[in-house]
Amino acid sequence: MAKNKEENFWQGMFFGGLLGGIVGLLLAPQSGKETRKILKKKSKNLPEDILEKKEQVVSKLDDTVDYLKNTSKAITEKMKGGLEEQEQQEEQEEIPENPENSETQNLELEIEETQDFLEEKEDKDTKKE
């Protein structure tokens, strides 16, 4: 049943797009010849526009990766500082470690995994260049 609904959705999208395109061309304020001329002009600039957009996206992604790296490093340093303080307090109080309280360990693992992922992404990006 779900597959049938999905097929109907995509068929509706296809025919809706086709019908919208036809209606748009028929109701356009200029003639078909003028419309084709406009489309031809815009299609000449399309590769340049795509490359420009690609460069913008790559630049934003690089900025985001740098931001995430810096943030994760700062969080890691804060976590390490907090862990050192916690260890000192535990030594002073001689409280046994609670295995249920592994939230800090989980956060450290997540931070390390994030850093590894970002480093791999950066390595892939530098290999592409």
C-alpha cells in the first residue's frame, strides 16, 4: 500500500510539473520565439552560475567545518579541565566512581568522534584539491 502511495505521489509530481510548464508557456506575456531567446541566453550563463554557487557552498562548508573544529576543541578542553577538577574532588572525598554516571565519558567519546569525522572530511577535501 505504501509503495502504491509513493508511486502516485511521484506520478502526481511529474504530471503537475508538466502541466505547470505547459500552462506557464501558454500564458507567458511574450511570444514563444522571445521565450526561447530568453531561455537560450540564460542557459549560456548557467554553467558559470553553477560554478559560482558551488564555490559559495564550498566556502560556507569550509567555514562551518572550521567553526565546528574550534568549538569541539574548546569543549574538549573545558571537559578535560572539568574532569581534572572532578578527579581532584573525588580523591579528596574518596567517593567511589558511579558506573551509572557515565555522561561525561559519553560526551568525551562524542567529541572525539566529531573531531575524527571533521579531520577525515578535511583530509578528503584537501585530497580533492
